[in-house]
Amino acid sequence: MVEGYDILEISAPTGLKPFFHGKRPKLWNEGDPAILNRRLLGIISARQIDSGLALRSSQLLKHLASLKEVAFIGGWHSPLEEEALRILSANSVRIVFCVSKALHRFVPSLQAKNEINNGRLLLLTHCSPEAKRISRDASLRRNQLVVGLAAALLVLSAPKGSASLKLAKSALRQGKPVLTLDHRLNAELLASGALPAILEKIDEALG
């Protein structure tokens, strides 16, 4: 538990109710829940990348801090997602960290604790305090939660056959704006209707 903050149960936003499949729509958080009221840009990435895509992703991420009233939501799990979190945190933006386990079982880093205490980071999970362990289903649900809460989704890497591509296509079918970098690893996603990820289009997609 982080100093100054308790783990709290909150009602899920109205638009997220389909995520719960008829069960009571509730989430648990630690930090400032007001971050959820900002325009939320979801960020996901497959593990497969190359140096060119990593460089272009870093360049784009450094510019995202200029977007107004935006917070960034993700599971921050794959290597490129972890790098995205590092870059964004260095720019003092607001971040939602979706966790695939009960929060009392999650140990944030010292930096994350500082960000929570400074009101810049919110820990969020769909896993109740009774959840005993991490499961693959919980990890998949975490990613679905990111998509469900995001106003728009930025996909850094979505190679053919990846879980990130499958998730991004699902978001497109839901009518969610999806943006991705113009790169060979993202060719199928672009062909499926994703928009090129440039700053102006991201800002517009967030509404």
C-alpha cells in the first residue's frame, strides 16, 4: 500500500459495463481516481520489434506529453511498453497502470510509489482482493480493460499473429479509434483500418 492512499473499490464507468458480462461493474484503484476523467490514450505493443520501430516509437512518445488533458493507460508489460512508460514518466504526465492481480499483491517500484504520491500515477485492476494468483485470463482481461477505458488506442507494434494485433482489431470492430506507426510490422493493422500514428491524428482521435 502506498503512503497516503488506500486501495478503494470504485464503480466502473458506464461505457465499460459490457466488459463485466453482466457481473457487478467494479474496479479497484490506488492513487488519484480523477486521472480517469482525462482523455485516456491506451498504449499497447507486441514483444516483436526492430531497432527502427523502437526509435520511431520513442520519438513519437516524447511528443505525446504536449497533448492537453490527456492521461496514458496501459499494462506496461512488454519491453516497448516498459520503455513507453519510462519516457512518459520522465515528462510528468498522468498515467493509469492496469494490473493483472489484486492490488495488495502488487508491489510498485519506488519510482511508481513517488508518482502515486505526487498524483501522477493511478494503479487500477479488475481483480478483486480475493484473487489468489495471476492467470493468463487475468492478463488478457487487463488488456481488454485498457481498450475499454481508452478513448483511443495507440498500437506501437502489432505483427501478424500477435495478441496485440488481435486486440487492436477487436478495438476497431468496437468503433474505437486505433492508431499505429507506418512500419512493416504494422502493415496488417493499417490495412484493417488503423490510422497512421502522428501527433495531430492522435489528438483528434481522443476527441
